Amino acid sequence: MGKVEKKPEELMEQKEKKDLNEIFESLDGLLEKMEGEESLEKSFAIYQKAVSLLKEANESIDQIEKQVKLLDSEQKGGLDA
């Protein structure tokens, strides 16, 4: 009863998320593609992918920041006790 089962959509979300290094590598690749692209439509499609990756990176960074703040507050709380 103490074990919490994850929902299938939560499991899929975890599998789909890339780590920050993968995201930045993908962004580098997209930048190279965009620099050589002459078609405005294709450049815009690449841009849309890049924006999506940037949002994913931002969410990941926000999550890490929350974890750091939590650990920091727990450490400070433990020192005061």
C-alpha cells in the first residue's frame, strides 16, 4: 500500500524527456540546419522544433532549481534544529 504506481502517461513523459546535454546537442544541430537552409518554410519548421526544445530545457532547469532549493531549505532546517 505504501508503493505508489505511476500512471502510464507519467511513465511516457519520463521516457520522452531528454537530458540537458541531449537537448543542447539537438539545438546545435538545428542551428546548423537553419544556417544552411534557404527555404523560409523549412527554416520556420526548424525554428519551431528549437523553441520546443528550449521549453523542454527550461522545464528541466526549473525542476532542478526546485530540487536544489528544497535540498537547501532542508539543509538549513537541519542546521537550525
